[in-house]
Amino acid sequence: MFRTLAVSVALFALDVSAADLELRGQITGAPHVRTLRVNLFSVETPYAESAELNHSGEFRFRSLAPGNYTVAVVRNGLGEVRRTVVVSSAVADKSGVVYAAIPYTSAEAAANPSGGVVSVQQISVPGNASAKYVDAQRRLAARDPAGAVRSLEEAVAIAPQFSAAWNALGVIAFQNGDAARAELLFRKSLAADPGAFEPLVNLGGVLLKKSAAVDALPFNQRAVHDRPEDALANAQLGMNYFKLDQFDQAEQYLRTAERLDPAHFSQPQLFLADIYARRGNRSAAVRELEALLAIRPDGPLSESIRRNLAHLVQ
């Protein structure tokens, strides 16, 4: 249930403030929902929780702050399906409930084998270190990130080869605004397990955030090579090419990210709109900005997007 992929490349995140919102979702397309579990990860803050599915594939998470969340539908031994869900008052009903349908296919889950797949390195992690990792998950669900960090630090002290624990520490560091420490921790995670996807894509993301686009490029290229159907990997590679002024390549990967997860927290529509506007294709730029506003009508950039739309349609 711990968020293992980079949640910190949200360059245009929602304003997270105190609120009491609820997410109710349903898994669609899965013939055997009892084989699945649902995990929820906050993009902006160190928070993760899991929920049970009922016989109809429905799930619920209560007492959520506004923000971007990743819903991961996991089948152990196969993989997972991830989708971004925006939780805010503007998309909630009068009772503060946000509804989401999460499509699931075994083919997509198999293409993203984060769920339940254990590397050789992780097999060597002793039980007491794994117990510390599980305790960190519980603490995140209880909104105790400091306690989660303590447990994770104890885990890597016991087992320095525990790549997932190093990566988890890196995610929390980034969410707390410490990009330098996050980079160090993601590098430790990748060194502990060079074949791990999570620290690879996370390192590409933190280097982008640090405006080190040239250094980030090989990590983001490899992430897409390893997981061509991963929305985050495609979004980051697209943003990487955008920052390098290679707009044709950027468009390719940003469009893929948008197809895989239309509400993705990296907001590929913003970059695509910029590319289309540069080319003089106003109708395409308008289409992307309108799609983004439909997903995030009360986002921090919503007013500036509306102004840009007004300018484009003149």
C-alpha cells in the first residue's frame, strides 16, 4: 500500500488544504474483483492507505484533503493498474463525495508489474526489516510521516540492500521539499537494485525538478524502455524533451501519457497546449486546455488557463 512510484513531479499540483472529502470508486472490467486490492497514494503529501473491494468492485476512502491521488489496483503476482483521481470541492457532490471509475484489464496490469513482484535483492531482505517497512505503511495511513521515516530508516539500517525502503524514504523526502536528499535516496535505492523501476523513474523525476534535464534524460528514456505503458514514465520523458526544446519528441510521449491516464498529475495537457500554440495550432491548444479545465476546474492555474483560452479563441 506504500506509494513506490514518483509522486513528486506534479509541477502544477492542487492547493492542499484542510477538508473532509470522500472518494468512492468502482473497478470496471475486472471479472474477479476478489483477487484485487486497492491502494491510494497522495501526490502532494506523505499519505498512503488501502481499502477493501466489495462484491461489486466498489471502494471508499474517507477524510481526504483536496489534491491529486493515485489509485493503484493491484493483483499480486501479476501487476497493477494506476489512475490519477483529482479530489476537490469543485468535482465533489454536495456531500463532499468524489466518484471515480477505474478501468482494469489484466493486460495493463501485466505491463506494470509493480504489484506483488519481488526481485532477487528483495528476497534477501530479512523479516525484521520487512516488518519495519510494513509498519511505515501503517504510519502513513495514520498520517504519521515522521514515524514512517523512523521505521524506514530502521529497515535500511537492518538491510542496506532494501531498495524499496530507500525509495520510500526518497518519496517522502521529495514530498517534504528536500529534492537533494530525495535524489541521494533514490540513487541508493537504484544502487541496491539496479533493475528496479521505481527508483529509476523517481530519479528521472527529481532531476527534472532540479532543472537537470540533460542528466535526467537517460533515466527517463530507460524508464519508458522498461515500462512503455507507464503513464508517469511517458509524462516525464515528454517533459524532459520539452525542457530540451525537442518538441516533436515531447509531443509523442506526452500524448501517450495523456492516453494512459488523462487526469495524470503531471498535467501533460499544459505542455501539449504550449507545443501546439508554438506551432500556431490554436484549435489543438484550446482542446488540451479545455480538457484540463474539465478535470481541474478549481486548480491553482485555472484562472490563468481561462485567460489563455480567451486569448486563443479571439
